[in-house]
Amino acid sequence: MRLYLSSLGLGDATSALVDLAPRQGRVALIMNALDGDTSSRGHWQADQSQELSALGFRVEELDLRHFFREPEALRTALCDVDMVWINGGNTFVLMRAMRLSGFDRIIKERLAEDTIVYGGFSAATVAATPSLRGIEAVDDPNEVPEGYPGEIVWDGLGLVPFQVAVHYRSDHPESDDVEKEIAFCEREGLAYRTLSDGQVLVVRDTVELIG
């Protein structure tokens, strides 16, 4: 299993990201965490596409909305993808998109086969954890973009066995709310790790904190 879990953007471990994925590899850029924030989506899509392309990757957007209730079509679309890079935004919106498209099941299969890299930041990192409980202190679980059902998905992907609090004590507008998320984890006795902006968790056999 190969994971690259950043707090913000590509973080300060891009050499590790290049080592995880094939050179000139095909990257599917997933922007669905911003489906409820159209004013920011275009900026972030251009920014992440440019940064990943500068590292030598071939980047194409993959919109999970096109595969809602069509998991086999998504499986086909991902068959020759070397890495998914998932932009930040609202974690609850992202998990709805993952569940509705079947991405949550497909990515676990591909990771178990070691045929793909899961990478991303902020919401993407939180989505990799066992549960979204506590993240409601930071993200609004009731944000429902057009075309989405209102049901809240509380389960994460469970790719790592602990919660991750991103933007920890950083110059980020959500940093104060992150302290509430951490307090929840401590009250509930949940294992957690913190990531400040710039830091990255790299998973390949072991978990390494960089930055």
C-alpha cells in the first residue's frame, strides 16, 4: 500500500511522492471535495495540475460525479491510472462522492494489489482514516452540493488505523477548529496524529512523518 497524505497541497516531501509513483505516471486529479465551493474549485484545479505536471506526472481530472451508481465504469476509468491525487475541501462531500461512485471499494482493491498510489491533502487525508467523527468541528456535514443525497457518510476509508488532524497549529483559517477535533479524539480515546501544513505522512510498509 502506497499513501501520500499531506496537510496542505503537495507538502514538503515531493521527492517522496515521485519515489512512490512511476515516472511520467498518469494521475487522476479528483476535485469533488470542492463540489460545493465552485468559486475555489477552478483555482485549486489549475494549481494542483501545474504542480503535479512540474514533477513529471501526466494529469487529468476525474470527476466522481460522472460515475455515481456506475462503479464498473469508474473501475475502467481507473484501470491505467498510476496515482489518484485528491484535492482538499469538505471531507463529508468527498466521502459521499467516494461512496456513490464506488471509489471507496475500488481504491482499497487497487491499493491491496499495489497497483496505484493514493495521494492528496486535507480532506483526502482525513478520508483515509477510519472515521469522520470529530471532523464536524471543522467541516460542515450538512453541506450538500447539487446532485448529492443528504445522507451523511461517517465512515472513512480506513487506510490508516488512526485519525489525522490536518492544519494543526498552522497559518490556516481552520487551525483553531482543529483543536476541537483533537479534543474529541482525546475524549473518545481515539488514536490520532497531527499534521501541520507542510508535513506529510508517507506510507509504504511503514508510516513515516516528513516535515
